[in-house]
Amino acid sequence: MPSSTPPLPRPASTGSAETTAARRTTVFALCADAALILVFAAIGRDAHQRGDVITGVFATAWPFLAGAALAWLVWRVWRSPLSLWPAGVSVWLGAVTGGMLLRAVTGQTVVLPFVIVALLSLGLFLLGYRLLAAVVRQRKTRRRGA
């Protein structure tokens, strides 16, 4: 005997493949930025032989994470999260500027050598992986065109 209940509707597509890829790229870039800022804090704490590994790294990193998060919002980095300009530069400078301002406001150390090290290290990290991503994208594009 056939069933009298109508078939269940199929769920609507939540987005195209391009939208899904763009979301993945954004999540990747956001996680990479956060992870690299945490690595920066961990290296710094290790170089100065400070204890409290986990909590200490977060205590050191939070101002820089907050600065980077603010840059993500102000510059709408999610629109082109892997670009060097403006995304990479704004996240880099936002992390350093915001980080140093928040460190100063909360009574943490802000001295010129630390500012220079933060500028160079976070620049290398936050711009470096974006540069690598650009090279990989360019090579993929060339292979498709060839």
C-alpha cells in the first residue's frame, strides 16, 4: 500500500561552492592569524624563560589578538583575507598598535626594543603566510591556464 504522506522537502542549498570556499578561506586566515600571534607570544615567553606556559602565553598574546581582531572588523578583512594589502598589512599593524596600546593601558611593558621585535616578528608571520598563499594561488592559476 502506498504511503499517503508527501515527500519531505529537500533542504535548500546554503551557498555555492564559491561561497563555501570563501568561508573556508576566511576561517583559515582568522585561525592562522590567531595561531601565529600565539606562536609569537610563546616564542617571546620562552626566550625570556618565563613560567606559566599556557596562561602566560595567553596573558602575553591577548592584547595583540585584540588588536588583530579590531583590524579584522575595521578593515573588513574577511572580504579578501589572504591579500597582503590591505588585509595583511592592516592585521599586522593592528595587532602591533592595538597590542602595544593595550599593554600600556594595562601596565605591561612597552619598550622600544619590544615594539621593534613585535613589528618584525608579527610582520614576518602575518604577512609571510599570506605571501606564500599568493605564490601558491599564482602557481595554481598558471597550471590551469597552461
